[in-house]
Amino acid sequence: MCELPDSVYSSSLFTKDCLKEKKYYFVKAVCDGDTISLTSCDRSQKEKKIRLLGIDAFESKQGFYGKEAKDFLTNFVLNKNVCIETDIEEKDKYERTLGYVFINEAQVFINEELLKNGHAILYNFPPNIKYINRLKKAQIFARENMHGIWEKQDYILETPAQWRQKHKS
């Protein structure tokens, strides 16, 4: 199932359309609720960090919901082959690849699943808006059904971005 070109492992290897290109990578680690580390399927290449686009998960130090997000993502992707789809901007300021993560030949959209189950909040970051409408619907679903972080009305006192701003190290 894992198809990789024989060229150098770089962001250009990631796809713009997982359904068509079917380039898979092995998830070696889950860093937190919105960042994973992968390598080539044969595990011969250097690890590469992927920051999931369109979402922002709570930080581990923010408490319960940060751990929940990481655990949820871990259960979905750790030690599995995934397809990474990029958008307009391919890197963030930390040089992580920005991507949408798909498993099972692009049938499960992980970014959307995190939102739909209330383990992240929508993070609209233009120009990377390829799936923004789909992601908005996932968050609305989670809020209406009180999943995860939405289990208590008006519970979110501080978003992950606000927390990071206060706790810069």
C-alpha cells in the first residue's frame, strides 16, 4: 500500500490530492493533538513533523482536553500509513509541514474527525482553506451534540492559541 518515489524525502513528496496520488507515510509518533511525526513507509528516511491544518488542539499542559486530543489522535494514526495533503502554504514558521491527514485510502479525514469529536477547535488560517467548509460543519456537529470540549456550554475559557500566548517559553 505504501508508494513512495525514490527521490529525496521532502515536502514536495506530499500530495495535493490523496485520492489520486496515494502517497503514504508511516506515523512514527504523535507529538500532541495536532502534530504528528512521520517517516517513509520503509522507515529509512528522517522523521518529518506534520502540523494538522484547520484545527487547533488544546496543549497537554492545558489539562484534560489536551491529553484527550493527543490520545484520540494516537489511537487513530500511530503506527499506521497515512496520506498527507498540503494546501497553499506548505510550511509553518517552525518548518513543520502543514497538512490534511487521511487514512484508509483517503476515506477517513483525521483533521475533520478531531473536530467532529470535540478534540480540537477550528483554526481558520488563510490561504490554507481547502477544506474549511467541511471543517466548519464538523465543529458545528460537535458543538450541537456536545462532544468533547463542547460537553459543557461555554466551557472554553481560553483557546489553545490564547494559552500559548500567555505561556511563551
